[in-house]
Amino acid sequence: MEHANLYGAHLDSADLFMAQLSGAYLDSAHLEHANLLASRLDNAVLSHSSLLHSRNITVEQLFNVKSLYWTKLDDSLTREIKKKYPELMATVMVYSPSTKKRIWQIDTVLLERIKKPEWSGWEKGDTCTICINPLF
């Protein structure tokens, strides 16, 4: 499943033990209660997805993903990511006029909001400040 387009896929409760999901496009995917033990998620896009109650997922697995923008995580995982790798939550896809391509970029305004002690998870006002189209 490396580099697979799994946009919006319903993988709730799936057994993804040792799944090779590197580079997979999992934007808006539903991974609630999925077993992610030893799954490879390097460069996977997890923005807008839900990993609530996923089993055996670690911060180390999430360290190399492209984006956790608006990703729903359990509170303990949200706290760990916020503490160690908050930029993953503020990485968004934007259009670059110079290259005429979409690129990944850290939204610094959003990153500062995420770093605040009172921030504990995604809320309605946590939107991309550099996106032309917030769906990217």
C-alpha cells in the first residue's frame, strides 16, 4: 500500500500490523480502532484523518509523516506530538506560484497557536492562515 491513494478510506478496526503505508495519501481516512503496530507511515499524509482509539500507534511512527493538520488523535498522543513535533500539526499544502506546484509548508501563525499551553486539540478557529483553499 506504499504511495496508495487512500483518501477518505474507511479503515476502522483494520489490522494494519506491519503495513507499508509510506507515502500513502490518507487524507480524511478513518483509522479509528485500527491496529497500527509496526506500520510504516514515513511521508504519509494524515491530514484531516482520524486515528482516535487506534491501537499500537506511537509518536515515533508519526514523526516522519508529511502532515497531521486537523488529524484527530487521542489526547495523550496529541499532547506528545504537541510537545515533541508541533510542526507536524501546522504543516499544510499550499500552492507555490514560483514552481506552479503544491508544496508542503509550515503555517507559522498556526504553529504558534498550537504551541500555546491552552491549546489541547483542534477547534473551529484553528484554520490554515496561508492556504488559498483550506481544503488543501
